[in-house]
Amino acid sequence: MHFVVIGKDRGDLRRARRAAHLEYVEGRQQSILYAGPLIEQGRMIGSIFIFALPDRAALDAYLAEDPYFAGGGIFGAVEIYESRRMVPEVAPGFLRAEADRARTQE
């Protein structure tokens, strides 16, 4: 399953936990499809992660140990969504098949 996690910073806690967070992530990159800071007017205001994990329990276990989330974390608000990859296509013809299916549901 794919999970999108969006965290919005609370205060200036990011800098104090950044090194520990990056060290934690370094050994777990296989679970992350994409991650990086949210930037507004040149300033980091949060983070976005897209995970590929077997289920929500695996995501919760990951987040419980990540210094950006653990022990109160750096985020004032965290949003978590399930998602599925559409683009780029997983297999050739996938988008065409989705478009055809959507057309029949109109």
C-alpha cells in the first residue's frame, strides 16, 4: 500500500532532530518512494513522505521510531492518506485502461 504523510512544523524543532531523522531514514529508504521538505518562501515549513508499506500498522511502527514523529515530534499537524500510484504508469496501457473504465462509469 502507498501512504502519503504530510507534516506541518510546529515551532523551530526541525533543526534539533534533523540529523537523527536523516540517520533513521538512511537505513529505511526501501520503504520510501519520495520524501522531502515542504518549502514556503524559501523556508522549510513541513515534510511530505510517500511510503510503500504492507499496511497501516507498518506505517505506524515506522513513524513511532522516526525522530520527526516520535516523542511528540516536530509536527503540529500530521495528515495521513492512502493512495495508489497512477503516473508514471506501473505497466504500459494502465492509464488507458483506467480511462476506459472511468468512461464506462459515467
